[in-house]
Amino acid sequence: MPVKNRFAEMQDEITAWRRDIHQNPEILFETHRTSALVADKLKAFGCDEVVTGIGRTGVVGIIKGKTDTQGRVIGLRADMDALPIHEATGLEYASKTDGAMHACGHDGHTAMLLGATKYLAETRNFDGTVVVIFQPAEEGGGGGREMCEDGMMERWGIQEVYGMHNWPGQPVGSFAIRPGAFFAATDQFDITLKGRGGHAAKPHETVDTTVMASHAVLSLQTIASRNADPVDQVVVSVTSFETSSKAFNVIPQEVQLRGTVRTMSAAMRDLAEQRIKEICTGVAATFGGEAEVTYYRGYPVMVNHDEQTAFAADVARQVAGACEDAPLVMGGEDFAFMLEERPGAYILVGNGDTAPVHHPEYNFNDETIPAGCSWWAGIVEQRMPAA
């Protein structure tokens, strides 16, 4: 099953959808135009049911196969939201919204799943039901979690779920995947260090929060170097250091630190949270100050299920001739919530030699479309072959 001819024929049409979405990016749950566009197309394709408002602005379409002898139901998911980045590509179809752009390729994901949906609704050459899932707010909003909390899996009886992401630096139309932990858990911390402010010429009369915070930043790096098993993965990054005074001659009363933690296991996640609190409290006490640590748990580790991963890789090999072993990714992905609810797999499709995702010069490669659509269709037709 190589790239399907139907998708080569549809490539210009799908590209036009993608570029329209690209020109009109929407952030987090504010995907009103995109969601309406998706819903209209699903209805025009002849989906048996189209439901909006799942996970606030998510859209779900139902396609029934020619037969349904086994009661099989598979979910296919694409994300729709953009990023709060000002586009710098100079493309004729560049974003028309200042401060927003599709810098992660979700426009391509949505367009490819729309293309696969049109094909599946035309052919219906499978035994069972397909649920196409168009999700808002992947970029930090947890739209996948909200769609699950709205009962999506139970409402349509989804048994397995599959997702895809484009990958710059990987050859166009090639695939890569790995079983087990794939994308990291993404947590955040907010630390307020309190001391006694005063005149910079009289540091002995103060409890210097700038020195305190500097020691805390360095000490937090020992979580990876001295607390974590060297074969485990953990990243602790302090990304913001802000004092309560901006004056040249004032030692500030407070310093606020913010940052992120990336882990690949529940145990390491627990350890990182515990040690951040212990280290900051201890460092502050050493200097005579206090620490308030707030730890926010974000997306969990995204874990591919073994059987579904092997199947997804087999479909990819039939489309592209090969499927590589993907590396661990310390970025987060809220498809993790769907994989906690149901077995499934998430695959990477090559985007070629482009700028990295989340970069103002990134652009989804439209030459990826036929391979991506063919993989979606292959998942359905081979997992639920026509009776």
C-alpha cells in the first residue's frame, strides 16, 4: 500500500485548505473559524454525524464503513491551534493575524486529516466506524484532556486512537515512531524567595534575595546531576529570574523564579517536584530567608502502546517503504491524555529541511500531504478491513 493515487489527485485541494488555515491562525480554544471550517467540510464530505463543542471548540466526525460486523471503532486525531508567535516567513499565504502563526504545523495536521476524512467518506472500504477528532488547544491548553473529560471516548465507543505530528529535519514523507514513553511530561514551577531588602551599600543589614536566588538556580541543576539515576531523563530549566526592585542601589525584598521540568516517568516526575521544594526551602533558610514553591503539573508522559505502535509502524512501512526508530522527545504533547484513556500510537512524519517547530520561519511542507493522508487511510483500512 504505497501513497494512494487519490491523495496525489487531491493534493492541490488539501494544500489550499492548509494554506487558508495557515493565513487565519487561532490560539488555544479560540479556534472558532477553524472549527467552523472543519465542521462544514465534514458535513460536505457526507460524514454520518458531525458534532461541535467537544472540549469547548473541538469537532468530531463519524464515518461508518460499508459493513460493521465486529463493532470496531478507531479514533484519528489532529490538532487545530496555532502559537502566539509573529510569523517571519514572508510567504504569500502568511498569517494575517499579528502575533499568531501556525509555527508547529497544526494547519498541516488538520488539512491531512480532512483529506483522509474525505477519502474515507467516499470509499467506506472498511468494517467498523471511524471517529475523526479535531482538537483545539494542544499548545499548552490541554484541549485533549478537555475532549476526554467531555466523554468523547465513551460517547462514540472509541477503542483505539492514533495521532501524527510533522517533524522538521526528517525526510519528507518518511516516518518514525517508538513504543513506550515518547514525549515528556511537561510541568512548571513558580518560586518566590523572600528576604529583607535594603540599601546595596549595606548588604550586612539585609537578607539578600538575589544571592539566595542565584544559589537556588545553581542548586536546582543538581537534581539532574546528583539526584536522578543517570539513565533516566530529567530537564530542570529556570527560565525567568525577576527581582522586586530594578534599582541599581537596592537589594530586593523578593525574587521570583519560574521554569519548567521535563521527565519521562512518574517516579522521576515525583522526585523532581520533591527536590525542587526541598532545595529552594533549604537554600532560602541557609541565607535567613523563606521560599514559597508552587508546582504545576501539566501534560503527562505520552506513552505509545506496544501493539498499536507495531501496527502503526507497519502501515508506515507500506506507505513509505521504511519506518525509523524515533528518538525520545523532551517536548510535551497532550495526545498523552487520549493515550491514557485508550490504547493507540503517535507517529512522526517527515517535514524535510525546514525551520524547527515553534520558530517564526517554520512552515509546514505541503509535499508531506500524500504520505500523511495515506497513513491515516491505511490505519483504518488495515485495522478494520472490509468484510
